[in-house]
Amino acid sequence: MDVKIGVLALQGDVAEHIAAFQRALDTIPDVRGSVVEVREAAQIPSLDAIAIPGGESTTISRLIEKNRMHEALTGFSGGIFATCAGMVLMAHRVEDPRIRPLGLIDMDVDRNAFGRQRESFEADISIRGLDAPFHAVFIRAPVVRSVGPAVTVLAAVDHGIVAVSQGKHMALSFHPELGGDLRLHRLFLEGLGIA
């Protein structure tokens, strides 16, 4: 099976997402996978999945608009794996008027819910679908305040919900691409019938 994953390469930790997804694909028997940077809307229909990386959500939102990618992303038939700022963009509702959310996951999200950069932290959290805790890195992370009935909550901490899925999409407020644990990448790919 040939699989092509795109990483939205407008801003944020693009290289880390490319490396993590390539490593995850390399562990799956009978899959020939490639991971590419996505900078233009015309690239999106040829992909099986997209990663929207962490970064600065207002900047990424503005660049999605500038590059006329909003409609291509909202109409994308594959799965989207979104982390940190990507989670903010996937929401139906965001409190910041500078962000035009994609509305692909029925959730309300607060940006920077844990505070400033110095309040960044790491924690071992339990995640639905994984048999052991996941070491999560939270950097100026968002939190989900509420979800609709179609959303599956995958993980929560004291501040609120930090991992969700809906249909083919998965959104995480932390950065799984920064560690060597590929279980969430594999879980996402399994949801697409790839792993």
C-alpha cells in the first residue's frame, strides 16, 4: 500500500512531524509511505492524511487564509492529525477572533490555557487506546473546554481535555512528535486503515 502524508509547512515544528510520521510509516509492514511538506492548496487532494503542527495558531490561521488553503482543508477527505496550535485550528469554536477555525472537530478550545512559555511542562498521561501512559510535552498548550456528542475524549488532565478524536481526525494539545513514542501516530494511522 502506498501512503502519502502531508505536513502543513506554514509555521511551526514541521521537521519533527515529518520525521515522526516517516518513522511510524516505516514500522508498518507492506506500506510504502512518504511524508511531504504542504505549502499549497493544490497538494492537499493527493494526500491520505495531513498533520497540522504546533506553532502560533493566529499566525498559522493567517497563513492558511493567505495561501487560500482553508476550503481545501475543510473539504479534505483524509484524516488530520493536529497538535497544539493545530488543535486550536481544528475546533468549531475558539475565543480568539483572529483565528478562523476549520470546524472539523466539534469542540471549544482555549489557546494557551496552561499559561506562558515558562508554564510549559511534561507529564505521563493515560490515553484511551494505549495500554501504558504516554509522556506528553505541553508547550503553551491549549485545552478543550467542551465537546459535542460525536467527539471521543482520549485524554484529560486537571485543566481539561487534552486529546480528542472525531471520525478520521485526532487533535492533541501536546507534542508527541518531540519524543520517540510513536503510539499516537500509529493509533491515528490505524483509524485510517493504514496500520
